[in-house]
Amino acid sequence: MTNVIPAVTTEILQAFADAWNRHDVDALMSFMAEDCVFEASAGPDICGTRYAGREAVRAGFAEVWTTFPDAHWGNPRHMVHGDRGISEWTFTGTRVDGTRVEVHGCDVFTFREGKIALKNSYRKNRSPAAARNR
């Protein structure tokens, strides 16, 4: 009997995006590979902040909602080609200090065995003054 590994589809990436907007870390982790990596859009390293392994990735995902309690990713668009994928979105959120953020961004994914092995996140860096003057 042949083992068939399901491919990641744009529908799966939409379900992943929906879980982000529900702030549902358990649902998010169900899409992730056992040895997953999340490279956040900000942080001290060249790749932002790198979270490796399920527990670190879970904590990294939850940290987004700690920083932006009302975080939302709108207007998602997804593409999949083989073991790679992209999701584009508009991020809106308010930092705990009251600073409002509205920027375009994307995630670049690497898939393995039907799961997300790497979520590499990119977000525009918009000045707070520009966001206020919109």
C-alpha cells in the first residue's frame, strides 16, 4: 500500500489565516510540522526572531497577540507551488501602548509532508505618523 501525503493547498492556507484571525494557537499548531520554524517579521537577527520547534513556535505565535491584542490579517491572497507557498495580507492591530499599525505583508512558506515546516513572515515598516495621516 502506498502512503499518499496530502499537498498543502490554497484552501489550507486560508484555514491557517482564519485561525490567525481567531487567535487560535491550537488550530495554528495543527498545520505545523513537528520540527517547525517560525521566523517573525521583527527581531534582533537577520531573519527577525527565529522560533524553532513546536513549543517555541507556539510561544512565538502567542506573542503576536500579546503585542497586538486586536491583531487581524485582512484581504488574504494565497499561492502554492509544490513545496512552497505565499500568503499576502494587510495587517492591522493596536500595540498595547495604543500605537495603531496598518501594513501590507506576506508569509513565505516551506511545506513538508502536508504540513508547514517554515513560516517566514515579512511586514512593511511604516512610521506611526504616516499611519495617522492616512
